[in-house]
Amino acid sequence: MNTALITGASRGLGRALAAGLAREGFALIIDGRDAAALDAAAQQIRAAGGDVTAISGDVTDPGHRAALRRAAEAAGRLDLLVNNAGTLGASPLPALADYPADELRAAFEVNVIAPIALTQLLLPLLRPRGGAVLNITSDAAVEAYTGWGGYGAAKAALEQASNVLAAEEPGLRVWWTDPGDLRTDMHQRAFPGQDISDQPRPESVVPAFVRLISQRLPSGRYRAAHLMPAVS
Ligand SMILES: NC(=O)c1ccc[n+]([C@@H]2O[C@H](COP(=O)([O-])OP(=O)(O)OC[C@H]3O[C@@H](n4cnc5c(N)ncnc54)[C@H](OP(=O)(O)O)[C@@H]3O)[C@@H](O)[C@H]2O)c1
């Protein structure tokens, strides 16, 4: 059974992706810091017939990352790593001129260092299977939105790390993908007090990711909006 490890699957895009990949027949390993929310996500997947191992913890914690690796070893194979867990950083979004250095450092820990470190740990399992790494990034990595300098700089670093990883690991697929604006807790934190109910639900972009993964498209940068299957 194809096995995928998805970080940050207790809510938002990660939870929707986990449910979608379970429907595609993937066995899953998922994480998130909120154990109760993670358990609820896992129960929903199991109720729909999915196979899921939930391990609560913080991706910035090396001990937690080691536990994720042990779970992948116990599964006997790993075909896909989705580095989805992310943080917005400071909210309301400060200009770079005012960005607190500790909050900047924390955003880089979650959005850049942790996914690279987790990938390093899991490459020995992914390589024999010709597996794939999917890093969730953002348009803020490439556009100069005011207030988005901390988050955007971290996502830009993740994008370039993905780009280099793709060159260094030609036997794998490495994708870095902008999901587009989604109605999630993170998006609400970016726009505190604003009505974001007009934003698409995270489930809406799952078919784009399923296409990327199932068709094993070439390594590179993708936008979910461009991957959506045509509506007939
Ligand atoms: N929403 C958007 O409009 C949008 C647009 C572009 C890109 N993105 C990207 O899409 C990805 C998912 O975002 P989202 O909107 O779904 O965010 P979200 O609703 O805030 O969910 C983030 C998920 O990551 C987990 N997480 C956060 N920090 C973690 C940590 N240190 N260790 C382990 N898990 C952690 C959270 O669970 P816990 O809190 O339980 O740990 C949660 O499951 C992110 O990489 C984000 O940057 C989102």
C-alpha cells in the first residue's frame, strides 16, 4: 500500500489532503501539535475506511521528527512526504521594519528548517521507492505583498531548498506548490476580524494535488489553480 506522511494534518489543508489521499488508497502517517484535533482527523479517516497513524508533536522538535521516521519504518515503506505544517508568523502581519526577530526565527524554524530536517531523515526511505516530496509553499514566496515579508521570505527559502533538492535527487519527484488562498485558520490569522467566508475551502484544491501525485508530474513549482482537472 502506498504510504504518505503529511505534516500539519490536524486541520486546514493538511487535514483535507490526508482525507483525499486516504480515498486514493494511501496509508497515512499524520502529525500536528494539538493531539485532540489530530485524533479527530484520524478518526474521520478511519471511519471512511482509511489506514492512518497519528503522532502528535511539533515538527521543530528533533525527537518528534525521529518518531515520525520510526512510524514510516514500521509501515515498511514511504512513497510520499508532504511538508504542509506551516506558520504565518506574527499576526497582525508586521512590516519588515518592525518584525520581531524572535518571531521571524520561529517562522523560519517551522516553515524552512523543520521540513528540510524531516526530509533529510526520510530520504533513505524515499529513495529506494523513487518516492516524492511535496512542499507546500505560497504566492507570498514570489510576490511582494506588504506585511508578508517574514512568512514570504521563509516560503521563498523553502522553494529554493526544494529547487536544489530536485536537482540533487533526480530519482525522486520534488514538488513545491502554492495552494492558493484557502479558508483556514492561518488565512483568518492573516486577516484578523475580516470575513473570509468567500475563500475556497481546502477540500476544493485536493483534486489538484491528487493529479500532481497520481500523474507523477515532473519535479518543479506548481500552482494548485493550474493543476485543477478540467470541469467537463
Ligand atoms: N490558507 C491559505 O490561504 C494558504 C495559502 C498559501 C499557502 N498556505 C500553506 O498551506 C499550508 C497549510 O496551511 P493552512 O492554511 O491549512 O494552515 P492552518 O489551518 O493553520 O493549519 C496548519 C496545520 O499545521 C499544523 N502545524 C502548525 N505548526 C506546526 C508545528 N510546529 N508542528 C506540527 N504541526 C504544526 C497545525 O496543527 P497544530 O496547530 O495542531 O500543530 C495544522 O494542522 C501551510 O504550509 C501554509 O503556509 C496556506
